Amino acid sequence: MLNGWVILRRSASLAALPDSRFPIPDSRFPMKKPLFGMLLGGVLGIPDGLSALVSAGDDPNVRAGIVGIVIGSTVKGLITGLLIGWLARRVHSLPLGILFGFAIGLLLAFGVSRLQVAAGQPAYYWQIMTPGAILGIIVGYATFTHRDRSPISA
């Protein structure tokens, strides 16, 4: 036996067969869809927040608060991914998943834009909502196409 495989000798060649007592896990990490969505949303939230440096121009308030913007966008991506992953566990429609991702990303970004206006800062609706909607579309597509694998039980 070698690393979960039983090696059988047939004439002059070696053949390796999987041993059912020691299954070799798939090369992908087993991950539930909500966790996958959160992970991807959190990772994509970083460039979503960094896009403020490009879209806001030379606004010194944006440059001074970029750390808070990136943290907020990461949290927004985590929430988006969790909601998309929750839906992906219940519904198996890719177009609905992409549309839901778009809507959730847009809605959360709109909420952030409204909070910014309420705080007396300039309104950056399109600059905030466009990357949020793109994040939602990407996370929606990836989460709905991700194969939900359960860990191998012993």
C-alpha cells in the first residue's frame, strides 16, 4: 500500500487501484457554498474598495480614508457572498444567482452611498455602486457554479 493506493503487480507492469479504506480526497478544497461565497466576496472586496482611489479622482478625503473604505468594502463583500451562498444552497438557477448577486451587490453599495451622503460627504453613487454590482455578479456566478462537496467521512 502506498499513500492510499493499493499497488498490484500484473505481469511486468504495476497498476494502482484506489483503496476504499483510505480514499484520496479530491484536489479541490471541500467547501460549502456560503463559505465559498464569503471567501470570494471578501477577497474581491479588497479591489472593490481600492477602486475608490481611481474613481474619486484627487479627493483628499478618499485618500485619507482608504483603509476604512477597503475594510468596509471587504465586509460588504463578505455579506454579499454569504447571502448569495445561502440562496445557492436552496435554488439551482444560474441566471437567478447572477441576478440576485447583481441586486444584492447593488443594494448594499446603495446603502453605503446613502450613509455617505447622510454623513455630509459628496455623493459618489456610481463610483460606489458599479464595483459593488460587479462584485455581486462575479460572486453570484462563481458561487452558483461552485460544486458543493461535503468532506469525506471516515
